[in-house]
Amino acid sequence: MANTITREGMQAAIGQELGCSDWFIMDQARINAFADTTEDHQFIHIDPVRAAGTIFGGTVAHGMLTVSMMSGMAYSALPVMEGMSASVNYGFDKVRFITPVRSGKRIRGRFTLRDTQVRGGDKLMCTLDAVVEIDGEERPAMTAEWLILYVF
């Protein structure tokens, strides 16, 4: 878990990087488990032999798996806001899949605070620019504008 920050400190941090997560391995076992959970068994994700003959040269993680990893990434990277009773994934304004994540690669998330909005007296909506990086790759796996609602 990352450090702590006050509500006022968070509001003053617009434009600043809030944190970078630990690395997470996107191995074939994780990809297969996600395929089973979501019923998305497209061969480019689960069949290394057939996937080797594609433009990917092997299996790749589902884009939605990459998105779903952001919660764990945020847990290891983002500061905890003092006095909050909950943080809620509010959704995304924009998600773009830039580079496929090949099986066996490591990914991590980097989070920059884009904006904050007070919602009533007891909530703060934060918009994060999120980038999921791939170890050893120049281009990111994905970029997103992620909304998190903090309740106090």
C-alpha cells in the first residue's frame, strides 16, 4: 500500500504523478484464467500454436484483462486519502489499447492526477491519467482516463 495524502493535498496535486505500481506478470496461466472467467476463449489468447501464426507471434492478454489489472496496480501505487470511508471505481472516460501484452510480459501502472471535483460535502471525484507500461517496450499497453470517487 502506498503513502497517505490529505483531501486538500490531493486537490493540490493536479498535474502530478501520484504513483507507479509494482510489476505484474501476465503469464499464460493468468490469461487462461481470465478467458475462463469471462468466457472469451479466442485463440489469440489461449492457443499458443495458432497464435504463433498471427501478427502477434504468440498469445496476448485480453485488453479487458489489462484494464482489470488497474485495480491491483492502483492499490500498490496510489496514496490513501486520510479520512475516506471508501473509494469507488466510477468508470472511464476514455480507454485506448496501444500495444498488445504478450504472454510472459510484465506490466505496471503509472497514475497522474488530471482533475478533482467536489461532489457534495463528503465526496471527491478524481480523474486520473493512467498508463499501463510493458516491461521492455517503448509504447504502453494502454492509456485511460479513470474516474475514482472518494467518499468521506
